[in-house]
Amino acid sequence: MSSKPRGAAIRASTRTKPTAVNAAPATTRTTRAASKTEHAAQSAPKAKKMTAASRKPLLNRANSVDARSAEGGAHTHQLPEKFVIPKSATPIPLPMDTEREPIQAFLRIRPQLGEGGPSLEPYLEPISDTVVRMGDPYSSPRSRMSSVNPASMYTFSHIFPPDTTQSDFFNNTTLPLVRDVLEGQNGLLFTYGVTNSGKTYTIQGGSSEGNAGILPRTLDVIFNSIEGLHGDDRFRPVRLQGIELASEFSSIEPTAFHIPSSSPALADILEDSSSADADTDPTVLKLDRNHEYTIWLSYAEVYNEKVYDLFASVDAPGSTPALGPSGIPRPTSSFLALPVPSSQANPLLLTRKALPLKSCPPSDYGAPAGDGGTGKYVAGLRQIRVQSATQAKALLRLGQLHRRVFGTLANSQSSRSHALVTIKVLRVHRGERNDPTSIQTSRLTLVDLAGSERTKHTHTSGDRLREAGSINKSLMVLGQCLETLRANQRTVARSLAAAGTRVDTREVKKGLAIVPFRHSKLTEVLMDYFVGDGKAVMIVNVNPYDTGFDENSHVMRFAALAREVCTAPATTIPRVVPTGSRDRPELLRARNTDVGPHRRKVTISTGGPGRKVSEAILEVLEEDEEPGESDDRDDGPIDPLVDALFDEIESLRAQLYDAQVQCALAEANTREEVMEEMEERMRSMEKMYKRRLMNEVLQNERKMDAKLDMLQQTTFHNAPPRRHDFDEDDFDEIESPSDPAEEEDDEIETSLREDVREAESDVSRSPSPLVRVAKTKGKKSAVHTSANSDIESVRTMDPASQQSQAYFASQEDFDDASSSEYMTSDVLESLPKRPVNKSVAKVAQVALRMPPSPIFEADVKAGRAKPRLNKQPTRSSSSDLALVQDMDELSLLDKADDSTIIIPDKKARKQAVANGGPGVEYVPKPGEADAFKKKKRQLGKHRTVADDELEAMVTEKPQRQLRRSVRH
Ligand SMILES: Nc1ncnc2c1ncn2[C@@H]1O[C@H](COP(=O)(O)OP(=O)(O)OP(=O)(O)O)[C@@H](O)[C@H]1O
């Protein structure tokens, strides 16, 4: 074992050289790091040489904005105004600490994709390149449901607008970490955000050219940079930091690929040709060429609070090589090579085993035995050596396929597990390649966290609910760890400030809170990055058009919290688990509710444009880690009570969700019932109004017919109208609905009765000849007086009324019965009030244009009546008179008119004479026919005479007949 602190010295000398990319921040950092490492080199004990990532004080790095602008400014596209980031006048100061480095939080805003929805307003507005304002678009004033302030400001290390290219994003967030890992430092990068916010796109990238994410770019840059510097694989990494002699299966050679069987295999179904190498990143970092590098990959997922190896089934070397559809050699997997069963009855059973977490032995860190390690490793996680970026990408694709197989296929586009890709770099000086103690180990872990959505937005149940619960729990624990770390760091800072340089660190540490890393597998795996050394970068992905404003606000608050946490040497102290809590079985039971293998069926269905649609039914068996396999040594703070409380929170969350679902269902049911009731009501109302309308139409028709009859009688009949023709019974007949079904509806009946009452009052108000007949029976002496007064009143009327009055008055003069009061002005006035009256009014108007009856004319000629027509001449009074004369002749000559019938009216005459009292007798006028014309009664025949028909009948027919008579 060499006693020279060569590793540190070489690192220092390497890092003084500026790299080709991102030179400015590298220079700044290198200078300080060099002096620190030189100092460390002098004091570092020999044993520390095994520790690849020696604890170096990290400095706050320059924000990547400068680098970005130095590269010529990537954001040349036209952005929506909201996303044009103004140059910040006052840069937001990041917390500076020479001993610690805060977690860097970058915000990436997802663009609005053509998702078919309306163009929405984003609720994020960048104020500067580090500050963003977030305002709830749905709450002004503040929404009842929203638990966050309507508008909040959040500060990030840098904000990347929606049009940031993958290349820019990588250069400014991940490239410094890649350089660090190649230089021996650990790094952690994790994406955080709600579902569909672009986390996977950021890590893995899109399918089109130039859209490769930070993971493939990282691999490209690493292999570009170590070109010609590959080491051998005599040693391999174990655990977190350890190294051991490599076994023969630790790497996959290009020749180790084999051709799959001829029957369709899972791989054929799952293979996504779009994920082929679309593009590669050409960036090359300048490295110390005295070193050799070997790169190792591991791929784990944390699903339902269990850790699984996504490379678990990758085939060992010696298999037949295989080529993927894109022509790129690919590793194979015993799972994916399995042929898909043709029958659905026998699903393909895949089994995988959860891996336990164990504490790293102190020797891995070069610490003396008895000292606790700072981190945990996944026991049994395969670490595979890769020799090219292509090979590494193919291997990762394989892991991704495994993730898909075991993931939620129903939710295949969404990550339901946390995926952790760890790239381990073993670096050794060429001159010391045989000395395992001189090998440096560093690792970069890229984590694609599952979406932090709330269950209520994803309508999850069953397995999905379980997944969501696990995701939320792990993220919640992560947040609480960060919160506790921040609080502890503040406590330490306050103690240091208060006590000056002389402070008992043991006393300070006693006052620190326990960081609850062990309450979630995710935080347990990542613990080393937070309490050990290295650098952590958090990428916050946000979709500002997403409906989950509240969830995004929580993400932003989480980011704000993370930015205040510094990654530093452990601030936690090992605590002995309280003995009492171990004896509390209910707490332990609460913690181990998920014990036992979990079985679920998965249907994989793929296809699409240009691809065959295939389906495979799998049964997935997820076995737990062996009891006792997990490292439960009291090397870290753990309190079962806290664990139980976390579980309680989860179960309460599930209950809350259930309650919300119940509420939503109840609300939906109530809405549906109300809707149905409303619809039923609407239907019955519609029915009722239809019936009512029909009744009204029928009623109007009857009324019109009755009034037509009445008009006909009063126009052509010289005898007093018979009560039978239009009396109360007729109205009763009109009133009472003929259809018994109509009586069902009380409302209609009431309405009808009102209508009829109105109609009755109309009728009673109108001086109907029939009514008057009833009233004036035996009052013949008054007839002429009344007639005279009416004649006088005509003079004061308007021309139209005068015309009607004149006509009826002349009729009255002519009639010897009490027909003196026909339709007077008040009747006509009342006509337009109701539909029935409108019709009657029309009839009346037509009747006004009718020629006077021949009987009336006879009276006129005999000088017994003075026609008002002469007194009140109308437009065509002379022609009317001529027409009347002609009609007189015509009616006498042509008795075969089919529209009228001649009936003797002896009875009516007799009645008139009888009514006239003693001494009254009927004197026929010269030429007067002993008959009257009566229009055929149409009432009972259900035939309605249209207005125009009636008019034609009344006006045109006589003219036609007149012409005929002239011809004769
Ligand atoms: N910056 C971007 N530019 C273009 N498209 C993007 C961008 N970010 C995300 N997308 C697209 O948005 C969709 C959702 O992204 P992605 O799957 O990465 O979300 P996610 O946060 O990983 O979701 P989940 O947590 O459910 O896995 C994808 O179709 C992706 O291609």
C-alpha cells in the first residue's frame, strides 16, 4: 500500500486545468479545490486512499446562467411573453458556506403540447431567471379548495423556460456533475414534479433527434471523455464505496448478446424502436490522461416501498448475440426472451425478489471498524460494467423494459416507481492499477422520481391506490428529511455563532433532530448523498398548464425547502432504538403490513402505426426480501413510532381518499336523480302544455264555428236567431272537454275553466243577438228605439266601426225581431284579446265586406229601411249596391248553390210575429222569397272553414254567379 497521498495530489493537479466545456465555473472551483486538496493531501491518513470520494469542502458553484449566456444564448425562439425571462437586475444570492453546498434546484417549465385542449394561460410567470411567480388561475378571490396563497414567489438556482433544448439543459445542470464524477466526486440528480410534468422526458428524453435526455447524454459525455482511457476489469465495485476482485460475470461483452427464439418473446412486444439512439452528445471533457477509468451501471427501482433490481434478469455472458430492430446489439434478459403464451389462460409468470438494504461497512469508507458508515446499499444489486455508450444505453433500455413489465402497464406512460440509475466510475492511476487501495470510486445517481400527484386526480383504486400511497409516502419522507436536515443545520449554525470557535460538537449534535431517512426505502437509498459528501441537484419539472395547481405549489415549496439544505458530512448521530418500542408489536405490525409476496396480473398490449398489435398476459410475483436479510442494525436513527405514524398518515390519506370518492359518488348520484326528476317534470309539463294547446285550438275552432253560424244566421236570416243555435248549452259543449283523458290534468282543467269563463264574459259583454234575444223577448216596442240610438251612435265612430255598425244597424232596421244589437264596437274591441276573438274578428271583417242580404235590399227599395251605407258611404258603396242588386237577382234565380240551402222558415216567421205581440204581422216585401239562406253547419263535421275560403265564398262566388247571370 502506498503511503503517498498521490490520489489527492493528482486530483488537485488535474482540476487546476480548465476543461473544454463550462470552463468558467470549473476554473473558479478548481483553484479553491486545489488548495483544499493539497491541504487534505498533507493530512490524510493512508487508509483514506481506499475512499474514492474523499470529503472535500464544496463550494457554491456559479449559477449556470453565465455559462448559458457564454454559449451564445440558447433561447432564440420566440417565446410567449410570460416566458421571456427578464435579465435579473439583482441576482438572488445563494446561501454561501465554505463547508457545505446547498442543493441546487433548477426549475424546468414544460411547454404546452398540442394536447387538443384550449390554449390556456400558464399560471407561472418568471420574474427573473431565478424567480418565478405562481398565481392560482382559478382563485380570485382565493379558491375554497386551494390551500396555497393565490400568488407566491419561488426562487430557484435557475429557471429554464419551455423552449430550452435538451442540450442546453444538460450543459447547465448535469455536465458539472459528470465532470465531478469523472474527477472522483459523488453526485445526485433527481427530478421532482407532478405526473406529466416532464420528468422522464428530462431524464431519458424524447424519441426525435436532438431530444436525448440527460441520462444518454451523460453516458455519451463519459465515454467520449474516457476514450482511450479504459481500464481493465480486474476489480469491481461493491456496495456503495467498496472494491473487490472482479468475478467473471461482472461485465457484458459485446459478444454476449444472443438471438432470441423464433417465437415472439416479451422483448418483441415491449421493444420500443423509437428509443433507439436518436442522437449522441459530442461533448468531450478534458481528463487527466494518467488515469484509467472503468464504468459500471446499476439500475434499481423503488416500487411500493421495495427495492428491485432492473438488471436482475440480464443474461450472463456466453449467450448468443442479438440485434435489436434498430440494428444495435442489445443485451437480453431471461424475462424478455420468454415466449409469450398463446393462451390467455396460462399467463406468463414472472417472479422478482425485493432486495434488502444494508449499511455500508466502515471499511468501505476507510474508517476504523466500529465507526458507522453514512449510507446504505442495495444488497444484491447488479453492477454491470459497460464499455461504450451504445452498450450502456442498450442495457438501460433493457432495464427500462423490465420496469415496464413490472410496472403498471395500465399506466404505461406514467412512472409509478422511482428509478435510480447509478453510474459508478472506478479511477486508478496508470502506475497503480494493480493496487486496489489506490482505486477511487465515485458515483453519479440519476433519479426519475414517480409523479407526486394526489390520488384524487388520478382516480386510482386497488393496486394504483397502493402505488400512489407508496409514492406519496416516500416523497413525504424525502420532504421531511430535507426539512429536518435544514433545521439541524440551522441549529448547528446558531450554536457555532453563539459559542464562537470553541464549541463542543457532541453537545451540539445532541440537540439535533433525527432525520427520518429510514422511514422510506427511497430516502434510505439516497441518504448517503444528503449526509455524506457530494453534490445534489434537484430538477423541478412543472407543467404550468396542468390542472393540479395545488400539487404544483407543493412541488415548488418542496424545491424552496431543498434549496436551503446543504449537503454536508453527516449531521445525524447514531441513536439506539428505544428498547420499549421494539417490544410494541402493534407498531411493528403496522410497519409490516405489506409483508408477503404480492401477486398481480398485468396485460401488456402494444402496437400502433407500423407496428403489429401484440398482447401478453403476465402474472407478476413480487417476493419480499428475506426476513433478517435486511440490515436492521442500530446504525441509524429509527423509531418505530415514527414509522407507525407515517403508516397512520398513509392510511388516513387512503381513508380520506375513500371518503372523497364516496362524496363524489353521492354527489354524482344526487345530481343524476335531480336531473331525472327535472327531466320527468319537463316531460309532463310539455305533455300538459301540448294538451292545453290542443284543447285551446279545438275550443277556438268550436267558438269560431259557432260564431260563424251566428254570423250567417244574423246576416241571412230575417227571423230572430234561435236560442238553440247558440245558447248556453253550446258554450257548455265548448267548455266541457270531449276527451275524457283531458280531465286527468287538474291544471289544464283549471286553466280551461278560466279560459271559458273569460270567453263567457266576452260573450256576455258582447251584445250577442242570441243573448239579446233572450233578454228582449216580448220587448219589441223597444226595438226601434234601441235601433235608432245605435244609428245615432254610429256617427261618432271611426270609419271601420261605422261601416260595421252601419251594416248591422241596417240589418237591425230590417229585422223585426230583437236583432238590433249585433256586433257593436265593444264586441269588436274585445275580439283581438284572445285567439278565438281574433278569428271571430276576421270573420266579422269578412262579413262586413259581404253584400247586404236581398231581404235587406228589398227593404231599402221599399223605403222601409234606410241603409247606412248611403249615409256612411264606403270606398265602393255604389259598386257594392250594384253588386247587392245583382246578388238579389242571383239568389232568387240560382237556388242550386251548393254552399247554401234554402229552407222554409215559417216557424221563425211565426215566432217573430208571436214575439211582436198582438197586432204585429209579417208583411213580406215584394219579391222576397219565403226562405233564408243558411250556410251548412260545419260544427259537427269537424271541418274548419279557412278564412280565405270563407272570403272567397262570400265575395268571389257572387261575382262569378253574377257573371253567369249576366250571360244568361
Ligand atoms: N420540455 C419538453 N418539451 C417537449 N415535450 C415535453 C417536455 N417535457 C415533457 N414533454 C412531454 O410531455 C409528456 C409527459 O412527460 P413525461 O412523461 O416526461 O412526464 P413525467 O413527469 O415523467 O410523468 P410521470 O411522472 O407520469 O412519469 C411526454 O409526452 C413528453 O414527451
